[in-house]
Amino acid sequence: MKFIDEYRDPERARALLDRIRRKAVHEWTIMEICGGQTHSIIRNGIDQLLPPTVRLVHGPGCPVCVTPLETIERALAIASKPGVILASFGDMLRVPGSSKDLFMARSEGADVRIVFSPLEALQIARDNPQKEVVFLAVGFETTAPANAMAVWQAAREGIGNFSELVSQVMVPPAMSAILSSPGNQVQGFLAAGHVCAIMGWEEYEPVAERFHVPIVPAGFEPVDLLAGILQVVEMLEEGRTGVVNAYGRVVSREGNPQARKIMNEVYEVADRPWRGIGVIPASGLVLCEAYARFDAEKRFDVGHIAPQESPLCRSGEVLQGHLKPSDCEAFGRECTPLTPLGATMVSSEGACAAYYKYHRNTTF
Ligand code: SF4
């Protein structure tokens, strides 16, 4: 606890804020990629303490938010099949499909279970050999190694009744898509510290070089975030680009080689749709040929699924930093955490949900 308190120390935070205020002479727009960082920023009021020259916008780094509605519908369709146990993390179960979520499917009789790890889902498969167990495997590079490990282990043990419905996405292609999008305002990034703990930061260097932006891996506590913001501001003011790590106690350049190895063995890179944004080239992971037999999408034919998003929702613009959540006309009216219309209100990590929870209902 003492260790974490260091990174919540008001004196250290104040000193960093003073340095940011002195340094930020010009106007800058910085995106924090991760939903966990967004919530920490809003919860601690960091965006309101920064000088008016530093504007934070919130990125697409919330796995629940960017999981396509089509994947939710597919999970619901698979869960409704006889003899299927569908398992996932709890926050995925309350993501609404077109007419219901997985919790409602469970109340209607489907065997839907909350697990805390994919290996727990694999254990359910071992314990229920007469059933088909499907793990809804979503997330960024943080969840991919454990999800890959479950498939690898199933293959090693010859467990034939386990499969994954995979919706894995990756951060660097999303950064490139944001920086390439018409009307982009983002000039620098805070990269997500936990993603970089797995992947390191080598993959960010080509992005920084191509788009001439600073990218700074940063943590989640107020002092971590302020140190990251200060680093980005200094680089912008000095005209420097590249990757500089502000989360040295967790992140190394090469990341976690063992985690990357298992990911690379089980998954391969593919184009992937992101909810609210659309397809981003080479931004996702799918099971590679050697493990394709564990692909629930191939194992269960649920027909063509083409759900419609709410026409009121502007989460795609929120996720790309074009819009603040409170600028959406449906925010807090038609769209609340209990009646979410879109990606960024669905999850407790979403930017719209953060603005709602912490009463940020004024426009930027
Ligand atoms: S407030 Fe709701 S409707 Fe508006 S962008 Fe956010 S999720 Fe979509």
C-alpha cells in the first residue's frame, strides 16, 4: 500500500502539475489510449487541473467498448444452443445486444457463466466433457496471452469441447487509424502501461516516426499520469517525437517475451472491426491455422448477423478524440449506464460512462 501511496502523493502530483503549467506554452491535444487511464483522469480531476493549453481526449482502449455488437449477438446465438456453456468475464455479460444481454440469456435458461480467467473456462470444459464450452475472448494485448494459453493448453491436453469466440484487438494499429483519420486533433499519446508491460514499446516506434508524434507509456495512478503528460508536453514543446517510457517500474522496451511468444504461437494478425469505429486493418488477432479447430465462430453456425447501432450514438467520434462524451446530444438523456446506446456507455471503463459517473455534463 505504501508503494502505491507514493504514486498518489498530493505533493508529487502538485509538483508535476506546476511543471506542466510552466512548460505548456502552446495548445496541445493529447490522447490517453486506455479506458482505465480515462477513469483515473476523470476520477482524480486531472483534466480539470491541467492548464487550458493542455486538452485531454479519450481513446479507444476499453476492450468492452470496442467489441463489436455483432460479436455480442454471436455470443448470444451460441449461448442459446443446447449443450453449450458460454463463459466470459462479468463485464461482458451486461453488454446489451440488439434485444438482450448475456445475463438476460442466462435468466432465460442459457448456461452462461462468469469466470475470472480463461483457464477457469478450460476447467469447466474438463469438468463437463459432454458439453461444448465457449470462452468469449475479448480484449487488448493484456488479455491475449492468457486467452492464447487456454487454447494452447486445450490443444496440449486434447480437450475437444473447448473453443474461443475471439475478439482481440491491438493498440498500435488503432493509433495509426486515429492519426490518419480526417479531422484528427491528437498530437501525442499516453500509451497504456499494462499493454506495454506485455508488448514493450518497440511497436510504437514506427507509429511515432511515421506520424511525428510523441508516445509515452504511462501508468494509472495520478503521479504516473501526470509524469506521462509532462513528458508528452515537454516533447511537443521541444519538437521531439518518438517513444519515451514514463512507467519504468513496470514497462521495459521488449515487454514480456514469454507472453508475446504464446500469443504469436496461437494467434495471427487480421483486420478487425472496432465497435463505433469500423474495420481497422491488421488491428486484431484470430486463431491461426494450427489452432483453428478451437474457433467458436467456425464451430457454431449461427447464420448471418448484422445488428444495427443506434443512429443517435456518436461513440466513434468519442473513441477517436473528435468529440467529448458530453457533446453527444443523447448523453445523460436517452443514453445512461442503465440504458446505454453505444460502445462508450456500455462499459464501466468507457469514456461516456466515466463522464456520467463523475458528473462531467458540460461541454469542453
Ligand atoms: S453518450 Fe451514449 S449515445 Fe452518446 S456517444 Fe456516448 S455511448 Fe454513444
